[in-house]
Amino acid sequence: MVRSHHANLRVQGDWPVTVAEVKALLPMAERLKVDPGPRAGLFVEDAAGEKIGYALRTMPESRKIVGYSGPSDVLVVFDTEDKGIGVAVRHSYDTPSHVEDVTRDFIFMERWNGRTWDDIAEITDLHEAGIYGVSGATRTSDAVAQSITHRLALAAGGEGMVAPFRFGWRDGALLGILGLGCLFAFWKAKSFQRWRWVYSVGTILGLGFWLGDLIAQSLLVGWVESRVPWEATPGLVLFVAAAFLLPWFTKQPVYCQFICPHGNLQRLAMKVIPATWKRPLRDDGKWVARWIPVMLLAVVLAVSFLQLDLDLAGIEPFDAYLLKGAGLATIAVALIGLAISLFYPMAYCKFGCPTGWLLEFVRRRAGKDRFSERDWMGLVLFALALALYVVPLRVFLG
């Protein structure tokens, strides 16, 4: 339903380029005139009606080029000699914090200035052209760059720059982390399990602070709304697929219990804090707390269907490991969750993580074929999604 809803939005609820957007890059712009030719862009005119430039957007032609969690619509403006004046990200389905990092990197955003249309259209290797990704938002910035070159190449009569299938070192590192996690989950030899603390520290430093490829709602929703970038990030796609399939086939929550850096950080904290700090959570408190991730998933559905201006990365702690691009909200969630876990062990994993709830929801349990509380929670979320899909509340919200 989420995917179908956003497909309708793209077809019926598009955003045409406005004079104000072009004026920010070309101050003399006063009017835009549609170009019916193969470029399918806009002639930019001044107050006297003279052509002073040309503008075009990368969507919908570059819709299949996905960054971390979605495609981006980029405005590109040229002067009368077809030399780039500037680019701007108009709208993006990618993680907002990553998009913000890209737009604030003036070196990256100004790499297009002074290059001719043909020069940009002929780019097949970004690094050879001197265009490098933004630290902390590499996938997002690469997708923005590829969207521009792809769109201009198509308009110039070429085939465009379609991201080829590539398996890089990041993909290998992710699959290596996944493989080790599976070993610790299924190989119970004491001589091997004694090294688990080393692996836990490795996931915190490697998967968390170095790679930053944690499974989160912002990633999952972005993929569902747009497409799964299997050719650009095959390792991450397999990593996420395994996180959902392993609990179903093996009954073992491999990702949450062995791989997740935030979960491992809480487990290490449990071993170093005094036992007198720990407090049991009352049964009535547990009943209320168990609904917290469900309510957060309800927020995720509302944000997706209603296109609310809320960065989903801020409702979970995982982006806090990307120190450079972390927002205040995700840092606060991470620190507060860890602080509570000092007194109530694994509190965030048990009662606060919407992504963990989804992974636990798909886990198969032997001998439990009755309709449980978790099934009721799932029905509540399904009913909410159905309501938002059939009768979009944005109509009532104006």
C-alpha cells in the first residue's frame, strides 16, 4: 500500500519547476517557457523576454537512480552558452539528514559550475571527472551526481548513466559482519563463543561508526516508497534481506541479538554496571511499554502516507553513529535509550525499537500457533495503513 500510494503521488502529484527556484541560481530570471524539443526542459527569460538560460529537472527520467533510501529530484541551470550555473536538490526521497549534508557541501554542489552540457553528459566515471562523494552521505551524493549526468545524457541523445551492478568493499564488509553474526548465533562451541565480546565491539566500531549501515525505518521506508537499489548496494540489500529471513527460517533473531551495534552497546553496558543499579520493570509497566514501538510504527505510516515533514531517522538512535551527519533528535534518542538501559537492561531493544519490533514480528516460534498480543498489534498497524491508503487524511489536514 505504501508503494502504490507513492507511485500515485509521483504520477499525479508532481512538482513543476517555479521561477523562484530558478531565480535563486539565476537572479535575472522572470519567466519560464517550456522547451518542446528533445531536451524537455525550460527556457529561462528575463523581464524583457530575452533568453538568459536554460533549466531542467532530473525527475522523472532519473527516478531509478537511488541513493541510501530513495531518489532525488535535482534542478540544473545553465547560461546561454550551455555552461552550468548551479544545481539544487528540489525534493528527495532519501534520508533528510543525508540530503542536508549534501546540500551544505558547497564543494560538491559547485562541481558542476562552468562545465558544459556535453561535458557533463559524457561523464561515465564520477571520480575521473573530479566529482567525489560527500563524507557521511556518500551514497546520497553519488546518486545526486548520477541523476544529473543521466538526465543530461538522455537529453543529448545518449543512453544515460545507469548505475552498473557493483560489489565493493563495503558490500564485502557487510556480508562478512553478517557471516560472523550467524556463526555466533548457531555455533555454540565455548572456545568460539568466548570471543563474542570482541565481535560485539567490532560491530559497534565497524558497522556503527565506520560503515554506518544500520537497519532503520528511514532506510526501509525509503526503499518501499521508491525501489531497492540492489545493483548499487548489493551487500546492504542482502544484509537487510537476511535480517528478515533468518528469524523466519531459523527462529533466531540474528540481527537484533548478535549484530546490531546499539544492542551490543547495551549488552556490554549490562556487564560493567553494578548489579545494584538494575531495576525490574513491573508487569503493568511492561504492558504499556510494549506498545511504544507500535506507536512509533504508526508515526512511520503517517509520515509516509501523509508526506509529513518529519525525518524518520530522528525517531531511532541508529543515525547517531554517523557522527558527522547525526541530528539532535537521533542523538537524544540514542543517549536517553542507553541511559535507561543502565537501570532497565536492554530497555530500548525490548520496549523502544520499531525496527526491532518488525524483526521480532516475523520471527517464527515453535509451538505458538495461537493468536497473540503481537498479532493484535500487527492488525492495528494494518488497519491504520489501510485507512491512510483508502481515505488519505491529508484531505482533512488541508
